[in-house]
Amino acid sequence: MKKLHIIFGILFLGMNAKAQHMHTQRDSIQQIEEVKVIATAKKKIENEMKMAVSVDEFLASSDNISFIKRGAYAWEPLLNNMSTERSTITIDGMHVFGACTDKMDPVTSYVESNNLSTIDITSGQEGSIHGATVAGSIDLKRKSTPFGMEKTWSGGYQTGFETNNKQFFNLGNLSYSSDKFVADGSVAFRKAGNYSDGNNTEVNHSQYRKFNTSLGLAYKTGPLSSVRVDAIYDKAEDVGFPALPMDLWLSRALITSAAYKQLFEEGIVRVWDTKLYFNTMEHYMDDTKRPENLVHMDMPGWSTTYGLVSRANLKRHAYSAEIQLNAYDNLSIAEMTMYPQDRSNKTMFAYSWPWVTTRFTGLSINNSWDFSEVSRLNFGGSLGWNYNHSKYVEFNWIFYPGTPQEKNRILPALHTSYQLNIQQFDFSVGAGYGHRAPSVSEGYGYYIYNSFDRYDYIGNPDLKNEISYEVNASTGFKKDGMGIEVKANYFHIQNYIVGKILSLGSPMNYQSVGVKGYTSLNYAKLFNMALNANYDILQHLHWKGTLSYARATDDQQGNLPFIRPLTYQTSLHFMHHKFGIQTSLHGDFAQDNYSPEYGEDLTPAYQIWNASADYTFNFKNYKAVLQVGAENLFNAYYSTYADWGNIPRMGRNIFTALKFNF
């Protein structure tokens, strides 16, 4: 016990896993450096090509995130080419779980770009600060205006139109700050029709309508303390998913929290921040607009989560740390009711998520120790307890007789990395080890239809923990307006969870070709690599380029699904005075390493050209930017390795946007 106490003492608190900013010039007051980094990150959620981006489009600009697309709305983010079961996605550290068995509502679909300040993406076990993970973590940070000495108002408004799917959007945000009180509010509305592909063919069931609003109120209770309450309300209606046999007629989410924050002028503890939160989601699938379906289904789902996040930051001389306590209770329910063509007659009812309760408590610690001005050691770990309870376990007994109604799991994690900065060169090397528990669907799902490989999936409560062994490395060079960085990671994952065909049971969905049960492979191997480069050609002309590649195989050397082939992007950005112009070319090579066993086929290579121009003008106290551009300029017809069922992507799309700030 004494040894355990010493270990946790050494592992205490860290540089918030974003220590890759180490190449920034340091001075003796390291807290000032951190403030500079955060301020830069919070400046905007947009990219050079398109300023009015959605959250999905912004995440897609990261070289270690790709997406599974089932339509034009609510893309499923893949971190390090792994599905969302293997990553932790949070909103300000709060755990949020979707209510759809078909993944129509990832966590990223419940926020908008104008109520976020930045998005923290952490790879591998460094992301275990937010809970048990394999791939890493994505933390969506909400806007939080600081207290000011004087009463001030600030805000912004964006509007725009996109021609291909006739999308119209309005996004507004308003903030008030004084010495004692802060208020942040936002509202967003998007409406889009069906889009057309590169052959100018309309892709049916690709429309959507979304409304999102948020409010945050903070009050300073003392010179160094404050309380804050936040709420997000999100509503999506009439959302089509052309790759699926069903659409969405309504999805609603309420995400709330209350937090207390205390700063300290002296001592090793610098910040203590504790938050209680509650969120609830409801999701209703709809197939009534699909006359081709011979049997109709109602498939509603609900997810409710209560939680606690308590975080403390420590600093003493060259050592800094972060310790975080996570605890939550989630209830996931999903129903399935079948009807014949005459919907007045009910033929079958089942729970596809049989009232599954998940409770998690974890203590996570990140540490940073600066050996010198040019070298740093980051290390940390976490220990979590995961508990599941299935209220209607009899659904699981059909395939796994006698399986227990409750399941307890211990989920440990460790990680370390070393960073070295020698003049213009940066080097890092790291390793990680961690466990994750099966998701609700993997453990308790009952006849969840997968339209990609056309099998019904059955969960297995007795699955073992996935165990990840990870190594990573990077090297970079920066000098005189140019830079290049290469980074790579490798995962060896024991008990890798996949679906395998079951010999017993018959499919419930008439479109299914069979039944698969979630099972564990001995192991799987996954490698990711990315090369990023930039060069200032002229004072006002800048070039960027990215090359990324991934490879993943199972224990029989078979290919795993949804793994990114060789992908590239190159762009030029010219900006002079108030005028800017951007152009980019991106594409994938052919996906030769596909997996027929999981429903994949060969995806041809493609390349897409984009271009945009913007002009900034000021009047009185306002700043405005007008932008016009085109995506898929040459109207290419294509689909990627990650497009569910080879649904084609959008053809030529001309967009325009106007943004005001004050």
C-alpha cells in the first residue's frame, strides 16, 4: 500500500496532455506560456479554406481523425482509425453517450462550432485523463469568457448559403463580462435539402434540420473563486441517412453542468475545479419514408447520464501535474418494435439495449517534469472501475445462457513520453498501456442491424477487456518560415472486439443475411503515420502539405475495416492586407487493403480540388468577413473507404458566408 501511495504521488497531475507545444520558446514563468497557448487555440473554430465550418468539418482537418459517413449529417469520428467505442469523447470533460444503436448521434453532433472555443485531441493512453480508452480522447471545450475589469459586450454572427444541398445557416453568439459576472450565449440553425453527387444525381434521404442553443453564467464568489452553470440544448429533425435503411425524425439533447473553481496564489496547488453534470438524450428512428421496406420498425433510444469531474492542477519549480477524478452513471435504453405493412398490427417487441446501467469511477494523473529548457518527461496513468447491469438480462440469456446480470471490471492505464528540443529540432518518443471495457452494444446489444455487412449483431456480456500496448514517436524541424514533422504510432491490441458469424439464431431483420456475435480476436495490430510540412514561399504566400497512412490487421493477417489508405492534402494560402485566397487539393489512393469479411470492397482513388476567397472590412466597432468558395470544384464523382455502403460524396458545392464580430 505504501508503494502504491508513492506511485500515485509521483504520477500526480500534468501538463494537460497538450505538452506537444513544447517547441514554444520558454521563459521562467511557465504559466504565462500556457495562457498563450490556450488563447491561440480559442481564437476560432474554422479552417483556412472555409470559415463557417461544422464541428465535423473542423475535426476532419486533423491528420489523426477520419470519419465514417452515413449521410451529410452526424459523421462518426475515428481517432487513430478506431471506432468511437475505442475513444473517449467528452464535452468539457463531461461524459456524454448517444442514444442510437446505429450511431446516428455521435457526441460531436450535439454541439455547434459557435458554442465551442477549441477541441483537444489526445492520442492513445495520454487521453486516459478523461477515462478508459485505447485510441485516445476528444474533448470539446465550450466557450467561457473571462471576468473583466470593465463591463463589456462581445459577440458574433454568421450566415451563409451552400448551393449543392441548398443549406442555409445562421449562427450567433453573445457574451457579457464584468468584474463579478459573465454570461455566454449562442444559437445556431442549419437547414439543408438532399445533396447531389458528381454525376448530378440527387442522393435521396440526405436532408437535415438542426437547432442548437447554449447558455453559460458565471459569478465570482471571491477574488480567486467562482461558480458557473452551463446548458446546451440541441434538436435535430427530419435527418436523412441515405446509407441506412432508416432515417431520423427527432433527436433531442439537454446537457447541463454546475461548477466551482478555486485559484491559489501560493502553494503547490494552483487550481481546483469541480463540476457536477447531467445530460439526457432521446433519439427516434423513422422508416415511414422508405416505401421499399417490407417490414416497418420503431426504434427509439434514450441515454441519461449523471456525473462528476473534479480536477486539480499543481506546480512546483520544474514539476507540474494534473489529477482528475471522473465518476458517472449512465442508463442506455433502446427499443425495437416490428410492424407489418398495416402498422395497426404489432408483430414483435424487443429491447436492443435492455436497460443497461454503466457506472464508472476513475482517478487519472498526468505529470510533467522539465529536466532542462530543452527536455521534458511526461508520465501518468489512471485506474478505473467499470460496472454494468442489464435489467432485462433474459435477452442476453438467449445466446449466452446463465451470463451474470452484473459485471465489474478494473481498467488500468499507464503512459510516458520524453521530449527533446535541440535548436530547430523537436524529438519525442513514448509508450502506453491500457484497458477498455466493451461498449453497451458490444456487451448487451440485441439484434442490432448493421447495414454495412448486412448482419444482425448480438452483444456478449462475458467479453474480456481490450488491452492496448502502444508506442509512438515524432520528429520535427522548424526554421525561417518552414517546418516539417513526422509522427507515427503503433498499437498492439489484445482481445480485439469484432463481430463473428454465429451458428445459432436466425436474423430478425428481413434484410439481414445472418447473425454475428461480438467476440474477441487474440490480437490486432494498427499502425498510423502522418507527415506535415509548411513553407512560406513569399511574405504573403504560404504552402501546407499533409501525407497520412494507416495499416491494420487481425491475428490472421486479415485486413480490419475502415482503415485509411494513403491520403494527401496540399494547399496554398495568399493573404495581403484585407484580401485572402486559398486553394487546396486532397484525395485518397485506392484502398487495396480492404476487408470483404466486414463488408468492404475496393475503393478507387480520387482527388478533389477546392478554392475560396475572402475579404475583411471594418466599419465603426464591427469587423466583417465575406467569403465565397467552391468545394469539389471539378464535380468529381467519388466515395471513400469510410462512406457507409459506398454512398457517393457531394458534387460541386459553391458556398458563401458572411461573419460579423464586435
